[in-house]
Amino acid sequence: MKWVAGLFALVILGAGVLLGLTGFTRFDPTAGTNSRPVTDRGVARVTGCSSSGPVGIRGFGTWWTCQADVTWESGRQTRVTAEPDQLTPSDQGTEVPVMQRGSGEVRNGPDNAPVYRADFEPSVVLGIGSVLGGLAIGGIGALAVVGTVASRRKKAQERDY
């Protein structure tokens, strides 16, 4: 019984950490740092999307990855793959303001930095807070399971005397 409680506590802790990492991915704190300044702005027209999930490298939930044709303020036109969940199938048929962040990174071909919605605000605080919150929630849940088992064992020992 003791090992089952320990295993259950580990599962709860792992679930908390995964939820925290999902929040970290959603708020993309690295995009909010000085290493990823906005390098260009433009208008995207979504050409197609694919979904992944419900559990994947980006965490829990369904994540859309969409391709779009973008006309940039600099005058160039490119086909890009936007960062996950920045564009969705509901954006098809509309013009969506977008921006590129991170001049040193290449995700969409030569000289083509990661693409985000123009109204996307990455957050270092929320991203790191999600990880810490998930770790705290998972840790408290794991301690509650271990504490409950220890309390029941102690009560059983008291009854035996």
C-alpha cells in the first residue's frame, strides 16, 4: 500500500509539472526577452492549419500550427509557419496582423524569424510563474497523498495498542 501511495504521489507531482510546462509554452517567456526583439511587421493570410495534441511536446491541449502568406512592411512577401497557436483555422479568409521576433533564429527558411500575432504579448513572469505554480500544486498534492497515508497508518497503530 505504501508504494502505491508513493507512485500516486509521483503521478500527481508529474501532472503538476506538465501543467506548469504547458503554461510556460503558452506564454513563451523567451519571446519576451531582449534576445527576441520585433524585427518586422506584416499581414498574414492563413493558407492551411494542422493540429497536434491532446498531449504533446508543447503540453496538454490542442495546438494549431498554421501556414500563411505574409506581406511584410519591409515589402517582401513570404510563406511562413507561425508559432503554435498563434494562428488558427478561424483566421482563414481574414487578414491577421503579425510580427517576427528574434532576428537570430530561423524557423521558416533563410532570414525568416519566428512569426507571432501582432497582439501576442509573451510574458516572462507568467511563463515562469506557470512552471513554479505547477510545481507547487503538484508538490502540495503529492504531500497530501503521502500525509494521508502516514496519518492512516498512525491511526491504525494507535487502535492496535
